[in-house]
Amino acid sequence: MANSNSYLTTPTKTPSSRRNNQSQSKMQSHSQSQDPAASETRSRFEAYSRLQAAAVAFGEKLPIPEIVAIGGQSDGKSSLLEALLGFRFNVREVEMGTRRPLILQMVHDVSALEPRCRFQDEDSEEYGSPIVSATAVADVIRSRTEALLRKTKTAVSPKPIVMRAEYAHSPNLTIIDTPGFVLKAKKGEPETTPDEILSMVKTLASPPHRILLFLQQSSVEWCSSLWLDAVREIDSSFRRTIVVVSKFDNRLKEFDDRSEVDRYLSASGYLGENTRPYYVALPKDRSTVSNDEFRRQISQVDTEVIRHLREGVKGGFDEEKFRSHIGFGSLRNFLESELQKRYKDAAPATLALLEQRCSEVTDDMLRMDMKIQATSDVAHLRKAAMLYTASISNHVGALIDGAANPAPEQWGKTTEEERRESGIGSWPGVCLDIKPPNAVLSLYGGAAFERVIHEFRCAAYSIECPPVSREKVANILLAHAGRGGGRGVTEASAEIARTAARSWLAPLLDTACDRLAFVLGSLFEIALERNLNQNSESDEKKAENMDGYVGFHAALRNCYNRFVKNLAKQCKQLVRHHLDSVTSPYSMACYEMDYHQGGAFGSYYKPNQASGSGSFCFELSDTGRDEPMKDQENIPPEKSKAQETTPGKGGETHITVPETPSPDQPCEIGYGLIKKEIGNGHHHDGGGARKRVARMGGSRNIEPLRIQNGGGGLLFGNTDDGMKSSSAYSEICSSAAQHFARIREVLVERSVTSTLNSGFLTPCRDRLVVALGVDLFAVNDEKFMDMFVAPGAIDVLQNERQQLQKRQKILQSCLTEFKTVSRSL
């Protein structure tokens, strides 16, 4: 093993040991040349250092062998870094260990008798001017750390500071110093700081090409180590972990005999048989001393530790087994040799990867040049933009028809997320919490559209005809009675129902259109992602990539949003037209008699039950399987025996709408009986009517509605017979509720659902590409080019090209260096 303290003296240029058999004169002529092996090592280290700088500047993911120092905040990482550098720069005072990683590129330069430190510029591979003062080095680290943390508004940042230190007493070594583990955040820092540091360090240390340098002070037993488990999570077998026991001098006084020392140094039972820690002690004196004195103190501490183990412990220690792992000098030599060995082993793979990256960057440069050149070629731009627009439109159609790419878990939304992000909370007039099937699943496209349709149906059938005051009933009923005829009660009930339907169902229709428009509007981002994924999988379609054209993308997005907004506006008008039609006095919806027979429109819709119209109601979520009734809360509850069920179409259950509850409703009566009794005096021989009366009302008393004084005056309100008056009011309210339910069902089942599908989905499938094309391309060349030469569009492309050019230059330089290095291996 080389002398561990050989680095303490000032290096001099010595003749090569390979030429000792030559004459003295020939040795003198080569006395100023370096050892070829050392020259190769230096060249290899310089090549990797430049490659590392490029990787940091351009975000390249290169498997460069690197040493990552990890450990607790007080375990001596900063002191070890200063010892490796060979000089102090007060790194502990800037507390950078708790803020940002520091990449230290130590360069052994025999001409640098004083340290020369240079910092890599942020977001660039260039290095600044040399800094000689140790205090200035600390100031730069502090200022850069604070500036970035203010910008990002965080307590820690994974973005590293890169410092290159050239010194005659530094090894050729690169170490990434990470923030130290802490149990509790400092005052003024977020409580999550310890977790953020732990997560960041794991990310930095996880790549398999990085060597872990784990420090733990000797006063901590392995069985109670706070951070050993964190290291095991990164490298469970310790195959790429170098364990360093720091502050070893604090433990020496506890050893009495050889067995205790050897047992401690072996660390058996905790680190495994193949893991042998290094035991290091460094000077405790932090007073200002010269660099030469600092290195002398390091050497002295190493000497004193070995002397104590030999002389202060009974029987000494097993030097043959443990001597090579004791002292800072031993660790320093091992780190330098191990990193050089990793550099040499990784050189062929690094060369191949560099050639691949250079080729990719060259292709990117060619595409960027073509894109910039195309900004003056209107025909080419029109073609590319049309193809891109058509591709996005096709992806929107595919998402509507049903797709699982990109992942719905990431890009889809639950019902609650749709409500929150659209700004549309609950359904107007609905007090219940509407939960359609699959509400907890993240859906998009056609699936999300159908879920909203079903949610609308649930909301619509959750609304009953609201209570009506006696005054309103009297105003309508007496006005109809004054016109003569025998349909006064029926007409009054129908008018009340029509008014309630217009008032309560119209807001639901508008909300449904807005919710559906939000679902379709969300498809634009998903279509972009889908198109990007498709382009990354197929090289042939990369020519259609329009990245960088900010103005064009903004215009395309605006056109799509405008298209969806217009669809929503048109659909609102259509469904309002259907509402107006079904609530018109000329509509026969209120008078369809099959309602009482459980016919097509006499059924009460169950929100979470399949219907003949194919409503979206398949429950696929886990909650639906575990708790079958959890998503059924919007089904109308079962009521009294007055509620009768009749089989309907498609095997679904039909429930006759119950009469509106009223505190003064003593009995029920069919609107057909009322219609018969208050007619214009003609008694028809309607056997069917009598049967219907018998079925609905039995032989109930119909005296509440009677002709008085022979003048046809209809008694209603404050009569002497209060019970009869109340019965009339209740029966009219009940009839109005039945009319309201009939209007609601005709509207929802016959009109709205199909209208929303044809009004939203069909245009998106058939007319979207044409609508976008007309808006974007049916303009003259000057207006069309505004999307591509607008402020920012060309600048973005030029900036991207400049970055690619810099990246290409530095990677090509690294490739040339590595070719030279590989020839010397």
C-alpha cells in the first residue's frame, strides 16, 4: 500500500519509475515529464469531469461513476470534504448540507500551489473565474443556495451546485455532498423538511452507477443507528456502499484489550461479512490555520490513532486485517483508486452512449433547422398544421368512442373532481347528494359523458312538484271555471304542473349542458398527450410535431374551446325548446292516459337502474361491489300501498308516482273522476271510465266539488265544510304532481337524452376537424402566418436551437475526449 501521508508534501516532478534502468542523463531529460500512468488517470478524470458538467447543465442522464456522501447532519461529512480538498473553506458555516447538494470536482494540479475554485454557472456548462479566498468560496455557496430557495420557495432543492477545485494537494476525485439527514426541521423551515431531505438523498443515491459513502460517528452503536435502514433501502446488500465511521478518536478510550478492538472493527452482525468500514478521525481544532498546518494536523491525528491502538490497548489489534481501513489517508487513497477503477470500467459503455446521444442531438438540430426554415414556407406550414389539427381531432373522436390511453388514472376525473374543477357544484333545486354509478372512478371522454347524462337523470327524477299555495290554485281554477266547460280542474292541475316544470327543470338542463361541455373541453389536453405518445412511438409521424409554435397552439386551443362553447349554447337552446314544447298548453303530454296503466311514460324512473334507453348505469367501482346499495341513495324510497308497481318495457320496474303529501289530504281521487263530475252536465255512458273510477277512487264521496245555486259557481276555499274544501285542494295538488311527473318523464326519456348525445357527441365526431380547419386555415397567408411569427414563437424556436447547439458542442467535445481515453485503455 502506498504511504498514506505522501500527499502532505508539495509534489515535485519526478522521473518515471519505468525508466530507472536508463542512464542518469536520460532521467534528467525526462525529470519534468509526468508518469504516463498518472497522465492517463488525469486525462480520464478530466474527461469524466467535463461530461459531468455537461450532464448537470443539460439534464443528461448519463451513468457516470460518482461518489455520493450521505449521513446525518452532525456525522462529519463537511470535515471529511475539507480534508479531501486539503484546505478549509468553512463549508460547515454555510450549512449547505441542509439546503442543496454540492458536486465537488477535485483536480490534482501540481501547478496549483494555492487552491483555485471555480463554480459552474447555473444552467450552463461554463465555469466562472477562479476564486482563491476560502471565505469567498463559502459566500458563493451561501448566496447561490439562498437565491435558488427564494426563487423556488422551498427549504431544500435537489439542483446541485458544481464546484471545481484545482490544487496540488487534492486527489483526482469527484464527490456529491448531499444534505445531511435531520430528525426535526430548523426554526423557520417547513415541518416537512426532514422528509424532503430524506427523499432527495434517496433519489440522488439510487442510480446503480453511484457509490455511496455513508458516514456515521463512532459514538453511535450500529444497533441504534438512525440512518442505517435508509441506506439499506437504497443498497440492501452494501455492494456499492463504503461505510465510514467518523470521529473514531472519541471511541478509542473505551477499548481495553485486543478482543474488544477487533470485535468493534469487524462490525459483525450488522453490516454483513463482506462490508468493512473505514475508521477516520480528523482534527477537532477549528481555529484558523494555514493549509500546510491543516494537512499536518490530519497526518498527526492518523499517527496518534495508530499509536493508541498499538500501545494503549492491551495486545494491540489485528493490523493485518484492519490496518488498511484505519485513518484518513487510507480512505483517501481507496476512494481515488476505486473511482479511477470505475472510470476505466465504464469508459466503453460511456463512449457508446455518447455516440448515441451525439447522433440524437444532431437529428434534433436538423429537425429544428427545418422547423425554423418552415416559418417562411407558408405552404409547408399549412400542410403541417392541417395534419396536426386533423390528428388532434381524430384523437378527440377516439376518446369519445372509448379509449384507455393515456392512463385514465392520471388523466381522468371522478364525479367530485368534475364538479370542483368545473365550478359547478350541486344540481340546482336538488337537495340530495347525487352519486351516479362509478362516481369514484377516474373517467374521461365518452365514459365521463355518459356518467354525467346518468347523473342528470338522477337529479331530474329527484325533483318533485313543489307545494302550491291555495291562492295560486284558486286563481287558476276559478279562471278556468269562469270560461265554462268541464275540464277546469284538469286544466288547472296541468297549468300548475307546466309552471313548475319550466321553473325547476330549466336550470337542470342548463347545468347538464355546462357539465357536458366541461367534459368535452377537458379532452383537448388529453388529445395532445395522446398525440405526443403516438409520435414518440412512431418516428414517421414526428414531422407533424408542432412543438415550439406557441401562437399556433394557442389559436388551436381557442378554436376548440370556442367550438365546445358553441355546442353547449346550441344544446341549451334545443333542450329549452323541448321543455317549451312539452310544457305548452297545446302539448298532450299531461293528458296521456297510459300513465296510470304503467305505460311507456307512466313509469317512475329509478336513477341507478338500467332503462330501455341504454342509460349509463353499470357500477364498476369497488364500492359498488362491496356495498351494493351505497350508490342507490337517489332511488325514490318506497312509500305507502298507494304506490303500485307495474311491469314495463325492457323488464324494468315501473313505480306509479304517489300523490304529493299534504297535511289536509283525507282521501285520494282520480283526475278522471273529477273530470267526470264537474263536466258540463252531460252524463256519458262510459263504462271504461266507470271502471277506471272504481279502480282509482272506489265509492269515495265527491261532494267537495259541486254546483251551487244553479249558477255553476265552484266552491273553493273558506266554505263551511272545511273538510270538503281541503279535499278539493289536495286532489288538485295530487293531480298537478302527476302531471309534473308525466312532463318530467316525457322530457327526459323522449327528448333530452338523445338531444344531448346528438348535440354534443355527433358534432365532435363529424364536424370538429372541419370547424377547426375553417377557423384556422380559411384565412389569407398574412393572417395565417401571424400564428407562427407572433412574438415569442420564433424566439422559442431560436432559443431551443441555441440550447441544442451548445449541447451538441459539449457532447461532441466529450466524445472526442473519450475516444482518446479509450485508445489508451
